[in-house]
Amino acid sequence: MAGDPARPGVRRGQHRAGVRAVRDAGVLPVADPDHPVRAGLAGLPGAGAQGDDIASLLSQPASLVLPVVAGAAGTAVAYSRYMRSSTVDNLAEDYVRTARAKGTPERTILWRHVWPNSLTSVVSLIGYSVPVVFGGSLVVESMFNYPGVGLLFWTAARNADFPVLLGVVLVIAVTTVLGSLLADVASNC
């Protein structure tokens, strides 16, 4: 299957060894119980460090590895897929065809034309994801018994602690506005 002639580049590179290697690198540690990445993570503590201040939370760096990996892995995969989709869409644009017709090297086309245009939508997505960082991930925090804003919100909701709920919602609303503003400023620079 060659792909859609109206959108050149859509299927291009899908079966290259590098593309397969990157795709498989994300799947193999999950699928193979004897994978070295899984074996390396097995010795790490399953609970987050407990404490009332930042110094006590950061006193055991090994306890931060699993929560960070659990929280960041899905986000990194989502951003990489979004970036790939945006890049594939930009490869079919007229300016790419024009640059190829002028004899511009493929590397220059990708890094100077396609990559910056693909990043604008990803930067906007990152801006709207800023509140997730401050809101925390309730699943990750409860799984690793890690004290965070998400767990605080959940506990306050269960106990009907409305002042705490209002404070957390206010913080998340402010970070949403600031994240959106920063994303707009960054994409217009």
C-alpha cells in the first residue's frame, strides 16, 4: 500500500527500522516480564517519601523514580503521537512540496520548515496540560501513597471540606489561564 496520493508522506517512513524501534521501545518493557527496564525498576521503593516539607520529600530520591515514570510515561507517549500526527499532516503541505521541488535537502525541510510548524500545536497542548502538573495525578498519588494536590483534592471532596476544595479549584483555574497564556506567547515568538 503506497498511501494516499493526495497526501504524500502519510505512509512514508511508517515501516522504517528507526520508526519500529522507537515504537517497540515503548511496548516491550510492558509486554516482556524479563525486559531489563522492568528488572531495573523492580528494586525501587513502591511508596513515596512522606514528610511535611520539600526537603523530607526529596530526601529519598529513589522513591521518586516510580511515581515520575508512572506519571510521565503516558504523557510522553501522548505528546510524541500528537507530534507525529502533526508532522505527518505538515509533510503534505504545499510549502514542503515547493521546498522539495527547489532541491532543498530533506533534513533542512524537516528541521527548518516542518518541525517548527508542527510544534505550534504541541506547545498549545503543553500549555493546557500545566494544570495537570499542579492538580496532580490522583491515581499515581494514591497508588504510591504520595502526598500531592490531587490526593488533597480527593480527600477534601470525600470529607466535604469546601474551603480546601475551593482553594484547589482556584489554583487549578489560575494555572489553566497562565498555562494558556504562556502557550500563546511561546507559539507567537
